[in-house]
Amino acid sequence: MAEENPPPLKHFLTCSVCTEILKDPVSLGCHHSFCSSCLQDFWGQAENKNCPVCKRKSSKELVVNFSIKELADSYAGRQRSAPSEEAQVVCTEPSQRSAPSEEAQVVCTEPSQRSAPSDEDQGVCTEHLKDIKWFCKEEQRAVCHVCEFPHHQGHTVVPLEEQVQELKQQLRPDLRALQARRSRHQELEETYEAMVPHLKGQRVKTERRIRAEFEQLHRFLREEEKARVAVLREEEEQKRKRILLERKTLQEADLQKDGLSFLSASTRSRTSARALLSGSDPQLLPGALLDEAKHLGNLAHRVWEEMGQRTTFSPVILDPNTAARSLSLSDDLTSVRCSDVTQKVPNNPERFTRYRNVLGSEGFSSGEHCWEVEVGDLPIWRIGVAKESVERKGECTGSPANGIWCLLHRSGKYTQGTGKTLTLKRTPERIRVQLDYDGGEVSFYDPEDMTLIYTHQHTFTDNIYPWFGVGPAGEARTRDVRVCGVSSRTKPCK
């Protein structure tokens, strides 16, 4: 019986998965060989690491079988042509290596002495002019298959693409973090860029308001000056007329003038002269001069007091740098309303962005403070105090848990921030807020009769600021929330 012919070489060099000549072959413990990428794909689909042929489980790390690779590459014609004579590079077994000529200036040395490939030679080994398809994990460098054999025998050598993917996976979290930081930098840059024209706008607006305020003061002072000068001149005119009248009377009764005529007259004239002499002597009138003290005494103070009666004082001034973009503040910064137009303002750290809120400009860290807020018939408003560190960009409802102690009104219902509904005897158009920092209380009153609406109790440690929120006015006659001084009919703070 004739002997059976052995399988052709191609049979041993064919991958059982893709049925193509092996590429970057790896061998399992069962001695079956496969393309590295084919085996990885097979394992990924099968969700196990069994041999595709014999189903034997493999636990060893994949290492390229370079002996089979050389045969497969040679059989498939994938070998590169020999280097030119000028290169004179021969990389064989260490015992067979010949020294290259001086012209080549390329030496196949130990791994520790090899230089990294330059940018011009990326993808090709500068020593062997072979494609770089492998990565040695021990030396953390890319190598060709000639570099790998025999200098990297025993090292963990994996396909370069596999190492690239692994490195990408490792770098992905850092890349995401860097991208997030870059986005944050771009956002900050845009904010700073927006701040420059906004600063100019603030300066122009504030300067215009300052000039308007001082013009009012100047007008008042000019009018006051004019009025006081007029009073002074009126007094002068009255006293001048009085002096002239008295002088005329004296002239008519002057003995040197009229008495001589009487003495030269008849007996009857003499009798009249004696009667005239029997009267009292004329006297100077008191108060004939101007009362300078009345006009000049404490003049500046009296004008200041009168000016104070014509101006109003607000215990709370709103901070426009904290106001949400959907809010509009009055020029004197004492009232706020929900605007139909979104304000073009920078997203600075102090500004509320998620809710229609605004803070007072001055915080409190001790003592007792109170102010009243005119709410009219607004359907939606929020009034109270908040700690300085209150959340301004994200989710932050008006509750003590978020550092806000307030009274809320919406659709005719009053709540105190934790969802508890409050019952009021009447619908107040003003709310009085009273903060006792040291006593740890924030109270809300109806200033009409000082009826207590609700009291929050808390031990304060942060700076506490007045806090306001307002919704759309809708059909209400009141358009904004306005800060007022304490009503004269109510008792002041303790």
C-alpha cells in the first residue's frame, strides 16, 4: 500500500478562522496557530478564550510565533526585498552578524544601545528597513520582527495596533479631562472677553446716574440758595422802608426846623410849641438791622436737613452683578422686575443663572436688621435672606437646606420654603423682613398691623444677604418688587 502524501505547506500556514495565509501568527498551548487579529475577533464574539479548532481553553498571553511568521510571510511573498548594497545591513543570528561598512553607519546592537527612529522613518525600522508592527512591553518601544528575534525572546511582544488601542484606552479619561478643561478655558476666555464691553457699559450707565443725582442736588442747592438770598433781600427792603419812614417822621418834628417858625409866630404858635416840647424824646427803632445770625447760623446743616427730607433712604440696595439675566433693576437699584428681554451680561461667578434671583449688595454678620418689600398684587415673588455661599449656577430651591430662609408666594398661596402652606388673614401688599443674626431668627410680618407670618430659626455662621426673586407680572398692576424703608406706623427694629 502506497504511503499517503503529507499535507502541503500551505495547510500548515493557513489560519483556520479566516482561511488565509497567517498574518502575525500566534500559537496556543494546543499548538494551533491563528492570525492574531482573527483570534482576538473570534474570542470577542465567543466571549471566551477557547481554541477555535479544539475548543481547549487558553490562559497564556498571546505571543507572536516568529518562526511561523517568517515562513508565512515568505510563502505569501510578503518579505521585503533585500536592502541596497549601500546600506550593507545584515541582521541575522548574533553569531552570524557581520560588521557593517563605514558607509552604512547602521549597527544592529543590543536593545539598550538602539536609538529611537526619527520622524522621517516612522513605520519603518531604521536598522532593518522592516515595517514596525510590534511593541515590546518590557522595553516600551516599537520593533520590527527582526528586532524581536532574538533580542526580545522572552519579552511580551504584542501587535503595534493592539498597543496603540490599549494606550488610547488608558489616555481616554485624561483626554476627556483635558477636553473639559479646554472647554472651561474657552468659556472663561469668552466670559472675560464679554466683561470688557460690559465694564464700559457699567461705567457709562453709573456715571450718567451719578451726574443725574448730583444735578438734582445742584438744582436743589441753587434753588435753596436763590430762595434764601430772596428772603435776605426782602428783609433788607422792609427794614429800609421802615427806617426811611421813621426818618421822615423825625424830620417833620425837628425843632431846629419847625420850632423857630413857631417862636416867630403868634402867641397861638408858641402855645403849640410848648405842647410839642412836653412830649417824650424820639428813640431809634430796635431790630432795624439785618438778622445775620438767622440767615447764616448752621446754614449748611439746615440745608442738609431739608435735603434729607426731600430724599429717600433704602435699607437695602440690590446688587446688579448678582441679578439673573431675565431680571431688570431700576436705576436706583431698589426695585426689580421680570424682564421680557434677556439682559446681555457676563456669566460672572456672583450671578444667578438658573433662577430669577438677586441679592442685596450688603451682607450681615451680626446685629438686627429690617426692611420692607412692596409686592403689590404680583402673582409670583420670593423674599428672604440667603447665605453668601448659596448656589448660584445650578439647582437651588428656596429652602433652608440650600441656605435660603424665605417666604414664597405663588398663585395666591404662601409657603415657607419647605413646602408648608401658610394661612394669612389678609393679602398684604407689603412684607416686612426682620433678621436677628445673633438670635438666629428671620421673621416675616404684615406691616399693616405687625402680624407675624412666619419665623425661621437657624444658627447663622456665614454672611447673610437679602434675597429676592420675582416671576412674570402677567395681568397684575404691580410690575416689580420694591425695597422700602420701615413704615413710620410700625415699630422699628429692636
